[in-house]
Amino acid sequence: MEPITHFLTGACLGRAGLNRKTAYATLAAVLAAEAADMDVLWGLHGPVAELQHHRGISHTLVAAPVVAGVVVGAVWLLDRGWRQLRRRQLEQPIIWGWLFLTTLLAALSHLLLDWTNNYGVRPFYPFNSHWYAGSLVFIYEPVLWALLLAALILPALFGLADAEIGAKKKEFRWRGWAIFALCGMVVFWCGRWVEQAQARAMIDNTQIAADPVKRVGLEPYPLNPFHWHAILETSFYFQTAEVDTRTGAIESDPHRSLIYKPTETVAVQAAKRTPLGQVYMDWGTWSVVRDLGPVPVAGMAPPQLPPNRTWTTVEFRDLRFAYPFWGSGSSRVHAPLSGYVYIVDGWENAGEILNGREQR
């Protein structure tokens, strides 16, 4: 998920009762809930390195205790600075064991949240590099934002109302709201899982593709739990469809929803051996790689060659993100997370660009 959901989940975890056990629980949970995404710093080495390491070792069960320990260490440094600055003790004691447990739960929540969307995680890496994706919710889910924000904002608003009428202030007034929000997330996921299962049953019971289907993918839309984007793979092509579990409708235009598997040219084979190609093929579980011919790509200058040499553009895209998930007006010229490689003379790598950023 994106950072907002991770931060809000960490805040609710801390306020769900762990802040009664130790000081700094909410702060530590917020930091640990998002800490795994520090791997975006690999982007300083270019988009290919970022894709290679994003949701890599920092998003694993092996790393979760390490992430928790680092956050606890950061809180310890903060506490030392606070004590030296203020010259006084905290009102609530710090129980370091409870603080570590809090950060560990928050770090594990990051893996769970990322598993629920269609990008996926590799929780057992480096022992098992397989990607796992629940594909229950989209990476951005406003319903979860509203649920988690309500749990954090409403107690403060009710506290203001109590202050106006002179009611006695209650400690940890947000605990019930936080627990409600976290339980609401689980209920929301379960509802999505039921709808996804229904969509899969509809696909299985409907003749959509003319050829035998080898596998099916169902990608979520934000906000609407009944709308799913289906991808069906056959031996010769991919076919997409729009599934509505509320109405029972399946829409698939044979003139626009068929994506024939492209021929694997020499240039495509060379592109797959490039750094971008190797990383993309490892991550892209629904990858389509095409030789587009000598087509310039926005953001990357084409090769300047003498007349006796040729070049072509090889496109990498993943069908999990090649649909207008924000509605018909959200489609772009190039699908999100798509990549391109210029190949000269069928073998030479002359440039790579991923998600609009050129690899230098």
C-alpha cells in the first residue's frame, strides 16, 4: 500500500492498547509501519535498481525483527535527547520489551497490507523469491483512509465536546475507535475476498475466451468492491474482461480486449538479458514484451547511428497495471510501471527507461 495507509495503520495499532503498556508506543508503531519502504532510496541509483529492491529484503519475515530493532534504537536515541533537553522523566515509563513487540507488530502489518494489493510481496525472500499477491484491494484505497482517519480524528472531536461541557477527561479515549478501525479493515478485506471469489466463479462459468484458459488474474478497482478487471491467458493471447459481481455482468469486447502474444524476436531476447529486462521478468508475473520497431520513447533520446546500423524499441509492460483503474479517463499513453529498451543491431543495449525515468 502507499505510505498514508501504513502510517495510519501504525497509529491505530499503537492506540489500540499498546500505548497503555509503554511510552512511545504510538510513535514507534507509526515509524515501524512505514520503515520497510525506505527501500525506495534505491531509486537514487535509478529506476531499475528501485524496481529490483522495492519490496525486497526489507519486506520479508526475516527483516521484520531487524526493522523493529532499528526503530526501537531510534526511539531510544530520541528518548535520550528528550531527557537531556527537558531534564525530566516521562510521565509513563518505557517498557522496552513491549516497545519491541509494538514495532514488530507494526513491521509485520506492512507485509500484510502490501500482500493485499496486486503488486505483491516476497515474504520468504531470500529463501524463496516467489511473489505473493492477494489482489484484494488496489494500492490506493480511499475506503481504508476514511476508516483509519475516522478512528484518529473522531476521538479528538468528541474530546473537544467533552471539554465544552466540563466532562472529566478520559485517558486513552481512542482505544475503542482504533480497535474498531483495525477490525473494520479485516472485515473490508474479507468482503473483498468474497467478491473476488464470486468474480472468479463467474469467469470460470462463462465462456469468454475461444481457447482453453491457462490461468486467470483478477485485479481490483479502488472504491468499488464489485468491479474487477479480469485477465485470461491462453496459449496464443491474453483476453481481458470487466466483471461486476453486483449485477452479474461480464463485459469483454473481442476487438479491444485481445492481446496477442508477440513474437520473440532477437531484439526481445537481447532486451530480456539487459538489467531492466532481468529485473522486470523476475517481478512481472503478467509481463508482455514486444518489439515495437524504431519507435522513440518519451523521456529517452533514440540512438544516433550511422546508416548501416539499425535499432528497435522493446516494450515491457505488466497487464496487472495496464487497465484504467481510476476510470476511463485515467488511461495513459504508457501503462504504469512499463519499461522500454533500445536495442541496436539486435544485441546492443542503447538505453533503458522505466516508469518514465531513464536509467543512467
